[in-house]
Amino acid sequence: MNAQRYNYGVAVRVIRNVRNDGTYPGMDTGDFLVRRGSVGYVVNVGTFLQDPGHLLGAFH
């Protein structure tokens, strides 16, 4: 079991642009979801493609 790297409510900054890979509804594939430098807060942490610790959540 891996220790959680992020705590809920902590401010985080995006270091790479995040684009829609086609799985986010209502936007075209390739559209920006979050731009590099954006700041948000941890609201959920989970596993993505069997790699625990990826940050999942909403950015403001």
C-alpha cells in the first residue's frame, strides 16, 4: 500500500497542459482542460491506469 502524496485542500499548480483525450464530455478532443500554471485544490486522489498517486480533482 502506498502512502498518499497529496492531502485534501492543499493548493497545487499544474506543470503541464492537460488536454481532453476524448473522455471528457462536452468538449472536443484536444481542447485544453487545464493550462500549465493554473492553481487548484486537491479534492480527490485516486489511481489512474494502475499507477497510484496521480492527482485527480477539480481546479479553480
